[in-house]
Amino acid sequence: MDKATFAKMIQVHSFTFNPFQENTYILSDETNNCVIIDPGCYTEEEKKELTDYIAENGLLPVKLILTHAHIDHVLGNNFLCGKYNMKIEMNAIEKELLKSAELFGEMWGIKVEPSPAPEVFLEEGDEVKFGKSTLQIIFTPGHSPGSLCFYNKEQKFAIAGDVLFYGSIGRTDLPGGDYETLIRSIHEKVFPLGDDFKIYPGHGPVTTIAHEKKFNPFVGEEKGM
């Protein structure tokens, strides 16, 4: 791949934040506009790491979007909305889950800054546009009731939240979770994207659909694929 082609591609940068080891993503393109997905930055050091990356690369954050609203994926909402004057974009089904983040924080012994209310609601079939780039959306409930995955069909990658992990799947024992629904989301929504799609999960390392079809003990070939 030549430098000109690479420069026009969406760049995906990940951070691992907070006690839950959550993956936060920044996606940017040649315009230097960027979107922040699932801001889990919790400590002052983590907030600085994220904002330093933005500043050092000359990026302009234009959107803050959530795959879902569990506590570990929203800890940086208040900080980043205030710093960059962004609106939270997410599925409307997750509104009550977002409101309950402070309560879950008390259960886990984590102080949670109240999140601003979401102002933009996303559904399957919508698109997230930034700079010269576009992400498509699929609805993938099961881990949480309003989970979304954001994908780019040209570069063949998906930001999958806690739907599908390397060798595993999202837990379904939290409020609003449902195991059968999650398995159906993976088989009917994620796997059809294509074997060569790269999956950027909410926790753990990057994987591919091909790898998970073959080796994932929850949804792989031995489960009927």
C-alpha cells in the first residue's frame, strides 16, 4: 500500500482504560476530524493520555458515540463532552442504562461523574459521518438491550463493543442482557459482514470474523456454523 492510499484510510487507535480494562477508540481520517467511541477514560492520567494523543496528532473531535452504555464505556462522557463540546450519540434503548451508571459505580466502588444526556439517537441503517469517512450501523442486542456495532465496509472493520471478543462473547448476566439474543446478533448481524472483517472489541485484542467462526467456543463452527 502506498503512502497516499494509507493517508486516505480511517486510522483506528485504541486505548485500554479504567479498572475494567475497556477499549476506547479514536477513529480519524485525512481531514483530521475524529470520532471517539466508548470513552472509558477514568483517571486524570487516562484523560491526559487520550487528550494528548488528540493534540499531538492535530485531531478535531467531532462526535462521541457509544456502542452501549455500561459503566466502563461511559466514564469519560462528562469530561470529553465538556472539553470538546460534543453531543453523546447512542441507541435510545440505552438511555436508562446510562442514567444508572452512577448507581453501578457505587456497587463497584467507582466514583462516576454524571453523564450528559444523549442528544442524538442512532439506529441500524443510520450512518456516522466524519471528515470524508462513513461508518455504517448494525443493531446487535444481547449483551445490553441497545448495543450497536459500527463498521466500515471498504476497510472491512467493525467497532463491536462487548458483542464479540477474541475467543469469547459479551456477558449476558447484567440487567437487559440475554444470551440467546446475543448469539442471534452475532450469527445474523456480525458474521454476515464477512470472514475478512477485523473486529475491534470492547475488551481484549483485535480479532477477525474468520478466527471467531473457527475457534470461538461460544459461536464457532462447532456451534452450527
